[in-house]
Amino acid sequence: MGGHDPLGCGGRPGWWLVIKDTRGHLLRVVEEKDDTDEERAAREINGGIYVFEARALFATLPLVKNNN
């Protein structure tokens, strides 16, 4: 398996990579189509499962943009 295979499954089928700083703090989550060569070395992916308080989620959703 190659170095660009976070799950050991023979490829990266569009996973969202979790990008952290040197201290392990989350910097961003990046789609494969938007990642850089350096970010492709990330070994952690976003599973895409979240739990939110509904009121806070719906109040905040209008602020989410696709500006990548």
C-alpha cells in the first residue's frame, strides 16, 4: 500500500483529509480535490459523522459557504 492510502484499502476514493498542526490541533478538513501535495501525506480522514444541538446547528448553517 502506498503512502497516500490512509485506510490501507488501495486508494483514496475522495476522502476528506484531517489537517492538523504540529501540536495536533485541527487546522481544517480538506477534500481530495482541494488538497495539496503536502496535505496528501495526512493519515487521518474525516468520517463525516457529527452530533449537534439542533438549534445551534440551524442557526449557524446559513453562515457555511463553499469558498474553497
